[in-house]
Amino acid sequence: MEKAKPTIRTRNKKPPREGAFYKKVIGVVSKIKRGETLTYKEVAKKSGNEKAARSVGRILSGYYLYCEKNDIKKIPCHRVIRSDGKAGGYVKGAKEKARLLKKEKAISR
């Protein structure tokens, strides 16, 4: 029996707002190598605003949904984790994020 694919709430096909910070976040996350992680705060800092960790999460969520709806290559947003070492949120669910990170040997939990 085939496992049901989780449904993902998608927004319209318009691209997310693309300001300078947004573009920097996408650029930083797209360079995270397999088996490595960065925290939301580290991504925010590398993108020019270390206090914008929550914004990083919102940007990644919106970007993933946009890519999913428009068949665009996705970035490895699952490699961005919380500062306390926990996986954190993910569009496809925290369990899926943890599974991907374990598969890539980025986390051991």
C-alpha cells in the first residue's frame, strides 16, 4: 500500500516579495551543503540582520510553497534548524524534516 503524500497548503502562483534580505536568505540557504546545518539566527546574520531569525522561517516557508506550486527547483530549507539544536518547523512537518536530516547525517536524533 502506497503512503499518502501529505497535502501542502499552497498560496497563489505569485512569487513572494523579493527584497534584498529575502534574496540574501535564499542565497545563503541554497549554499548549505548536504550533511551541514545552519540555525535560523545564523542565516539571518549571514543575510545581514541577525535579529530577523523568525523572518527567515517565514521566507523559507513561502519560498518552498511557491516552488512547489510552480515546479521550481527547491532549496535545502530543511537544513535550517533552531538554535537549541531541534529541527524546528518545516512545510512537510517536523518528522519529515528530522528524517531528511538523519538521512543526510546532519543530526543524530
